[in-house]
Amino acid sequence: MSSSSRGPGAGARRRRTRCRRCRACVRTECGDCHFCRDMKKFGGPGRMKQSCLLRQCTAPVLPHTAVCLLCGEAGKEDTVEGEEEKFGLSLMECTICNEIVHPGCLKMGKAEGVINAEIPNCWECPRCTQEGRTSKVKGGRERHLKKVGGDACLLRGSDPGGPGLLPPRVLNPSQAFSSCHPGLPPENWEKPKPPLASAEGPAVPSPSPQREKLERFKRMCQLLERVPDTSSSSSDSDSDSDSSGTSLSEDEAPGEARNGRRPARGSSGEKENRGGRRAVRPGSGGPLLSWPLGPAPPPRPPQLERHVVRPPPRSPEPDTLPLAAGSDHPLPRAAWLRVFQHLGPRELCVCMRVCRTWSRWCYDKRLWPRMDLSRRKSLTPPMLSGVVRRQPRALDLSWTGVSKKQLMWLLNRLQGLQELVLSGCSWLSVSALGSAPLPALRLLDLRWIEDVKDSQLRELLLPPPDTKPGQTESRGRLQGVAELRLAGLELTDASLRLLLRHAPQLSALDLSHCAHVGDPSVHLLTAPTSPLRETLVHLNLAGCHRLTDHCLPLFRRCPRLRRLDLRSCRQLSPEACARLAAAGPPGPFRCPEEKLLLKDS
């Protein structure tokens, strides 16, 4: 790619999403700002479609559909351990050209990229830095420089006399500033400022509209929280805003906020002279350190509030199939859908290539009741978008490399999902179930997941900590699950007690090959206080080597039990299983295989 083809708009600008971790993301709506008053939940018309002013994310992240421009892969920093390897495999978005790439995919030799320490996955790419195309406003903030292809990590200071490279070691902001102003006590250090006007250079640029919006947002927060606007609080808030980064609304382009810089206000140890010079007094009796200020920027006219104008809804799907001759096919859409229901996924994908009308019809969710993506090494963003567009009722992601971000993105958009298979995945990915709502889930398969113990299952079963009384989730996330598969997990009786409390509607339970399940576990499942005593229909305990013949009479307490799998239990004798099958919980069982008890419904 030539440098001439890479202008400021060469890369497609991506709308960033919430980080869901900062203080603004985790708080609730204030109910008082004009955005909250517009929401339907607070009695408004719901036209603005904006989030609360106090919930503007301060560190927006790249969307889960973002991929590298060079290799087409998503971020893979979770697959390595070292910091250099993580940086080389993470996605970075350039503030100049808006291109999203892996730093490891760039072939720039020893070129340097400037990393934005305030916004995640944000930098000035080595190509833009090498070509001299940088942000409009420089300085005012310290940045880390990482050499692509090298192992040095440098830091650029914000010396007003001119930027320079400090020795190759990582410094915090206070250390970096002390090196630029030796001999000054910390309380009199001047805050970083944008470059000032000189006799040779241009004047200070006028503040951007984005910066003015941030100033209005800050004043609104002070009014809502009833905080007096004193000099100390103003200085503290400026310091916080300089160190924590700018905030973005949900519908703003991230590049605009990154390019804007907030001019630091004067601190307690500075004053402005009549001749347009700003002076800082290091201490009592000390000399004045001053430098010239440019002329004040002209006042900007007040801007009206900008609201998002959303596109009109999609047009309804056609009921007939237009032909090339100009007429319509005699079969209506409903008849075509009945024909499509006899086709498999591969045949449906072929039909989608026939024409645009068939392509829209074949996305009907009635044609995709189940989607199987099992045993795929990687899931690409187009695959995830295709799953969400089809809205399946059953999704199989077993033995795949799905990440936690991808799974959370899917579950938040599949509210009608009834069956989810995650067997063989890592707990790091499965932990997304702890923060995703699954109101319609009826089957959950978590077999053979590594490193799942009592603490992880507790995190999955317990209700969210921020649930309000009276909500459905206050009773647990798996209240409506009827079938739960936990084969091969390291579960103890403590996990079974949580299971009885927070999953009381289970009719099918798979605890096969759980090494800690024994006779006390069967007693818990069939106790008079157990809700599963009356609901269990299928129970799989195959491969549980701690079970003995003493637990077999306990199964007679379950009147609805229709299938009991005790195969590969070494301490259970075939004679005791035969006696249980003859007596049975009301009615005898039949044994098609040894230690497998079945009852016809």
C-alpha cells in the first residue's frame, strides 16, 4: 500500500463500545439529566436514544467485530503470556489514518508507534509517525513509545521547550515531569500544556467542538452532584481528566475525542502577567519562570445540541418472488418457506445465492432452529454476525476457541436462545455466562470444561450482586434450566447444595465422571428437602467410582425417575442394580445394558 493512498480517511472508522468496567459504565442512570428525562422508563418520549450524561464511558473499547486490516484476524493477545507478545497480537487503532492492525503484522523495521495511554487499543501507527503526520494538537500528555520489531520501551516527555526522548526506561508521570523541571517541589509543578505561540510559530488553536462538549458535560455533572465550583475542585477535576482520559458518548466517533486535547488550567502557583506571559513561582523569593502566551482564541458561536438521526427501519420482506419477465411467481412467500424447511444448512446457503429475495427469505429464524459451530478453531466476526441474524433456538459451540468477548457479544443478542452447548471450552470463555441474561435458556451443557471447581460454579449459579429485590434474576441465573450437563467437572457436595437451591426445576442432570460424587451426594439429591426429588426424570452417574451399593435404595425416593445410568461405577455390583431394577421407584425398570436402568413412560 503506497503512502499516497493512505490519507486521514483511508481506514474505516469504527464506532467504539462501552468498556463495562469504568466508574461511569457500572453506575445507574441519574434520572435528572435531559437524556434521562427523555427515556421512556422515566416518562419521556424516547426520541433522543442517548445514554445518561453520567454514564459516558471514559475508556471505550474496539467492537468485537474489529479485525486486522492486514491479516483479517481478531485480537489474539489472550493466547500468549509475555507483554511483548501480547502487544504484537492485540488490535491497535490509529488516530490519524483510523486503520486497525496487529503491531506484529507491520513490517516497519525499527519505526516507532506512539501509544495513547488513556484510551485502550489506540496509537499513532509507525507509518503515520514516520511520514510526519501526527495529531493537530501535541503535548499536554505523556505517551509511551514502543518500537515495532524491537524490545525497547521509551517515554516521550512534555517539555515546553521541545519534545525529546528520555532514557529507555518506563517512568510514571510524576517522575517524567520532575526530570523536565528539576529543583521544583511537587506542589508547584506546572501541569502539561499544549504548545504555546512563539514569534516563529502559529497561535494556539481554538478549542474543538468535542472539547466544548466535554466542558459542558463536566459542568452538568457538577450541577447534578451539587458540587461547588471552587478553585481546588476545579484543579482536581482537571488533573483527573488529564490522567484518566476523555469521555465518549455512545454515538460519537472515537477518533474525534482522541484528537482533541484539554488545555490545562492554571494551578495555585501560577499567575498571568499583563503582557500576556504566564509565570510560575517555584517558591518564596525564587525567580519567575515564564514564557509568552498567544492571543486568546476568538469566541465561538454557541452550538445547538446534536442528536442522533437514525435511519428508517428496513422495508418488509416481499411476499412474492419477482421474475425477470416482470411478473411475480405464483407461489407466495409462506409456500416457499415450507419448501425451505426441508433443506439443510448447506442447501439453504446455496439458495441464498440465487437472488436477493431468496437471500432475505432464507434468513428466517424458523429455518435455523439449531446451528452447529462445534470443533472450529476460530470464530470470525462474519460467523458471529450470521448467528445473530438467524436467531437460532439451539447453539452448539463445543470444543471451539470462542473467547469471552465473543460469547458475551452473542448471548446479549440471542435472548430467545433455549439450548447452549459449551462442552470442552475454557472457563475463561464460559465465565461470560455470569454477566449475560439468558431468560429463555432450558439446556446448558458444560461438560469437560477445564479448571471448573466450586468457586467457579458458585459464580455461575448465584444471582448477580447488583440485582434488585423482585427481579427474576434475584433467584439465580439458572432458575428456568431443565437440563444441566456437568460431566467431568470437579464438583463437591457444596456445589450440589447450590445447585438444589438455584436450579430447582431440573428434570435431567448429568454428573457422570465427577470424581467427588459419592453416596452423600445421592443422599443430598434425594433428601426430603430437595426440590429435585420430585422433578428428576433422567440422572446420569456413570463413571462415579465413589458410589456403593448402599446408595441404591435412595433412588426409590424419586417417583418420576425414568432413566438411571450407573455404568462404569466400579463399586456397584450388578446384583444390587438388578434388585433395584426389579423393585424400582414405583414400577420395575428394564436393563438393556448392565447398570443401565430404563423405564418406559
